[in-house]
Amino acid sequence: MQRQSMRARSAKGSGLTAMRRMRKVFAAGALATALIATAAPVASATTDSQVGVANNMYPALKDMKGRIATIQGFTAFTANTASQVGGYWNKPAIDTSTMRGITSGSLRQQLKSAGPYTTCNPSSSNNCVDGPLHIDAFLSADEANVDAVIPTSDGGTCTASAGVECNGDADSKRPVAIGHLAIYSCSGNWAGSTKGDDPSNGGTPPLALGADANGSGNGKAQSPRCDATPVSGGAPTTVSDLVTWLGTSGRRVAVADPASAPFGAASKQALIQNGFTWTESGAGQNVFRGSACDSAGTACKVRVESGISQVRGAVTANAGGNTQLGLVAKSNVVNVSWTSSSLNGTTTNDPNVWSEVDASEYSGYGDIQQFGVALTGGNTGAAAAWSDLFRNKWETDSTIQSTLAAYGY
């Protein structure tokens, strides 16, 4: 999989060093101080704008929306409070939010064309009003989704044709965050039906943990409930130890789909780099997709989930009866707003067992980058403002960087 164009590589070289430097300065505990220290005079808010961001990064962006509006002169953003993924976006009577946590691939299709909402019927809850969505910025955990709205002539993969718009501004494309992996397992202290809804249960539509303004995940109240049996002797804290741990019959780990999720690709690299033999078909198969892993019994060592949001759910629901570990995104287990159990109404890290994976354990993959791009098909001046933010201010603004750090980036 080609991870980035020449244009993106240039951006990576100039931007990530600054991003890492800011991480060291602004640890999670310094968030409140940074918010005060970086306050600036309020600019005249004259530019309306809408932004779509991948679910996993939405909570962080929602917390920094005031800062973004101030430094770029945007009209104040409103955040969605319902679990919608984009279909209602341009139906003002239903949802008037201007900042939306979305399923990245779904919104990408709508940005290129009307996507699944081709027939615009105002009376239908699933169809758009005026054809393609016209938002001004798109942030995604999958670089392929960002490239898909940039014209091929500029290094993207979007080809303009009837009904397809290629509005991504290639010059504005930048890595906006670096994700981190964590090994996740149940503690045994949050098991059972008395602890709240299980966030792995399906909702319509499913959302990432903490993806909406109410902290909902997968259509359920955000809950620490975790039904898998705690790992005897303690969970591995390194991928090297995890690979050794997998050698015993009946043990398995959940990961996101490497073909479509950067966190999954990094997880696959981490396992292989530390000695695991990844076999998806044929003799000795040990990697199975979703529920196929359940029926595979002890042959299944790696359970592949559709996305990073589902990995934690595979463990909390004890998928197949024995999915004891998951390689999750740190952003899924840090700074979580709980809405059930004794943690209801608090914002804390996940109380189950998890440990951050050192990036050296998946060095063959590299940084787990999240990308942002401005789009030129929306409100006048908004794309230029987002481009300026991504290119000139994002990596050096203390509030933005401290907020990202607080949310596990």
C-alpha cells in the first residue's frame, strides 16, 4: 500500500518534527494551563465553515473548536449531539451542527459525489438536499480517504467526471496527529450486566468510542464494562511479549483491518516485526475476520475487526468467548467521557488494563498519521482559512497540541 504521495512526504518531513516537539512540551496534565496561557484576543468571526472529522479524533477536535474559531476568524462551531454519520448534515431541519464526527469512508464518498445519497429527496431521512456535501475541511485517520478527494493531477486519487467533485486542496494536506497503539485487556473489576451497557453492541450507525457530544460509543452509553476473563499472570505490556503469549493454545488478539485502517496496518507490522507469522489463508491459517474467528476455535490467533473502534468491543464483549487482548488506539482509552456505571458523568482514562506500545515495535510501519485537507467547494474563504491553519499554525499552536496530547496523540 502506497502510504503517501511525494507532496505528502514533503509535508511530513517539515511538520512531524515540530509535532513531536510540541508533544514533549504539552503533556496531558498541562492541558488546563495551556488553554489559559494561549488565550488570544477574539478575532472578528466572519467566516462560516463546516468540518468533518473521523470519529476517533472527533472528541479532541470538539474540545479545540473554540480555539480554531478564534485564531482563524470562523463563526463559532456547533457540534452534533446525536449519533449521525453525515446523511443529515445538509438537512438543516434535522441537524444544524457545523462540526461532525463521521465514518470517514462514508463521508469521503459524499464529498466526491452524492455517494449513497444520490437521489435527493427532502422527505427521506437518508438523502441529501442539494447533492454533494460542501464542507470546508476533512480530517481522517486513513490517508486514502483524504487522497480520494484530491484531484489525480495534484497527487490524489479523485478523478472528476459527471457527478464527481474533486475539491481537495493538495497544498493544504498535512499530517495533523500521530496515533499510538495500546495493548488492552479486561481488569475483572468492571464485568457483568450491573456495570452498564456494553459499548460493543451494535447501534445504527456505529460510532467510535466517545465519538459524539454525549460520549456515546457504538450507539450505546459509554461504559467501562468488560466481560473477558482477566489475563492470568497479567497482560503482556510489549508486543514482543504478546507474540510469545499467543503461542499458548486458546489465546488471541483483536486488531483493526490492516487493509483499510492505519492502526490495523501498524498492528500487523508490530506482530510480524516481533516474530508472529501472519497467515490469512491456506495451511496453518491463524488470522480470521470477525465472527469467522469465533468458529475457527483455537486456530484463530488474530481476530480482524472492521475498524479500530470495534477492537476494544471485541475484548469487552469477550468475542468468541476468549478474545482476551486487543491492539487498540490509545485515543480510544484516554480522556473518555463516561455515561454509565459509577463513572457516569466523569472524564477519566479507561479503568481496564492497557499499556502503550512503544513506536519502535512497529518501526517498519512508521508513524500512525492522521491527515487533514481543506476543500474548496464550500463557503467563500473557508478553505483558505483551513489551509492556513493546517500549513502554518496547527503544529505550533499550544492549545491545539496540548489538546491532542490529552486525547492520546
